[in-house]
Amino acid sequence: MNIPLVDLKSQYLSIQGEIDEAIYSVIRDSAFIGGPYLDRFEKDFAAYSGATYAVGVSNGTDALRLALLACGVKGGDEVITVPNTFIATAEAITSIGATVRFVDVQSDTFNLSPDLLESAITDRTRAIVPVHLYGTPADMDPILEIAMKRNLKIVGDAAQAHGAFYKGRKIGTLGDAVCFSFYPGKNLGAYGDAGAVVTNDVAIAERVALLRDHGRKMKYEHAVAAFNCRMDGLQAAILSVKLRHIEKWTERRIHIAALYTKLLAGVSAMRTPRILGNVRSVYHLYVIATARRNQLQRHLKEEGIATGVHYPIPLHRQPAYASLGLQDGTFPCAEDQAQCVLSLPMYPELTDNDVQ
Ligand SMILES: *Cc1c(COP(=O)(O)O)cnc(C)c1O
């Protein structure tokens, strides 16, 4: 048996004609940076996300960084997020000189715990970055309510959650700005780095568009000293092709997840994902939890089945954030999660037989 954790090649082969044509069109038109292919993808992705505006950028990390800046976060401010995410979430905060403040997660959904949120807010807090981990929306109603009451911005990290829903609302509408990554392995993946900020707020959209392109208003007039965080035309064209297929792929992920959950239902030493009611997880990852994680991972590897751990070290225990001085035991749920989670193979081309 040889089952990988993800398989990008078989997805390419299934849409090869469309992708190759899109790539050659960009080259023939020399539309390499920005341009018509980006404009079109932004329009289509905004519609897909349920937001009015989408601004394509260089990657998901930059999407978070520019969205925070566009929301007015600056050096010295505090921004709240969770410790059980990819490091990019925290890097986006600390790279603009803000301070990251972690809040622990719920032990069953692995998403930000609304009950612990208020105690982390200080008079320097400016924003909250809820992460929709593994493609499953965080419990946003109480988080939105607290943000409203305390006058805080919400910048969603939906890097793993393209197409997710929370209580009938699309994930791209749950916050002042919501950020996506199109890293190749994400549910909607480019053939290189790419990302986007979506928002209903025209001022935020315009600010992100300004910041991604050297603060440029006109060709050689720069309103602010900013960054180069643009998206390539090639990536935009490829993403437009894939956007036409994403719902079919997402339905397949949901089917695979349901099959795993059904087949694992009798295994008492293992927890399958808990998803809140009235929520659509898009299962970027299918993650089980077991006290014998390392043994199980070894066993599956011997059987030719690849797995992953997302993530083995919580951010407050990373050497990169040692200066925060947060010891083991500070965030028990995130720490326990790091010990017991295991990601099983998950990609739309996985067959029912493979899942079995
Ligand atoms: C992938 C990811 C990012 C960063 O996206 P890049 O495009 O790799 O910069 C941020 N947050 C989460 C939760 C991610 O999974």
C-alpha cells in the first residue's frame, strides 16, 4: 500500500487541459503581475467567499499582515490568537511590531475558546485573529459579540477553510477582514505562493491594495512606504480554473470525512472530529486524537500510509517565541492537542477503498 497524506499530481492530471491552457494564455498575454487574470480571480473569489471585495496578495501570511495593518493595528498593540496554529498566524502579528497574546482552545473543537477570550483582553488589545483550524469554523457568534462590545477588529484566518460555512454564513463574511492562503496544499491551491484578503469594507480593501503594491496610487506616485506583496498573473489564472472545481472537491472531502468517522466510530481509544451544529467544515485535514498517537503513526507508516501532526509544538513553546516566557502548562488544551492529534490522508482523489 502507498497512500500519501496529500496528492497534488492526481488533481493536476484531472484538469490538465484547462490548467495548461490558462498558463499559456497568461504567457501569451504577458500578464505576469496583476492585470486581467488577477482582476477576474478577485471578482470570482469575492463571490465565492460571500464578501464584496477580494484582494489577491503574495501568500496567506502577507494576507494576514496586510489585513491587520489595514484594520489599524500598529506597533505596541496587542492581538489575540490561538497557540495551536501554523506559525504564520503569529508571525503576521509580530512582524508588524504588535504583541501576540495567546488564548487556549476548546478541548474538543480545537478552535478558540470564547469563554477564555475576555480575560485576555487588555486596554492595548486591538484585534482578534480566530483560526478556522483544519477547515472547521470557530464558534464565531460569541467571538463577534465580544469584539463588538469591546470595540476590537476581527481578522479571520481562513487559510484552511475555503468554502466553509458557520450558521448559514460564509466564512469570508465573519470578521472585518478574512484571510486565505493558496499555498499548493491548501483546499484551493496555486502552483506557488498566493493569498487573499476578503472584506465587505471598501476602506480595508483599498488599504490592502495600496499596501501590497509599494503604496502606489499612480505609476510613480507612492502614498505610503509599504511592501511588494502582489499576486502573480499565473497563480491567478490557475486559481480561477481551480475555483470552478472547488465545490465538487469540497463535497468529496466531506464524504471522505464522513466515511472515516463512520468506520472509526467503534474505536474507543480514538476521538474523531467534533464539529459544531449548523457548520460546514471543509476538512482541509481530517484529524483524530488518541493517547497512542506516536505508535499509531509508526504503525500506519509501516503499512505504507502517510500521516501528519498539525501541529507538534504549540506556538508558545516554539524557540521563536521563547521571549514570551510562557511555560508548559499555560495552555493545557493546546498542549494536550499537540501530543494526541494525527492527520489522516485527505484529498479529493482519495478513493473510498483507500479510506477503508
Ligand atoms: C497556510 C497557513 C497560513 C499561511 O499561509 P501561507 O500562504 O503559507 O503564507 C496561515 N495560517 C494558517 C492556519 C495556515 O494553515
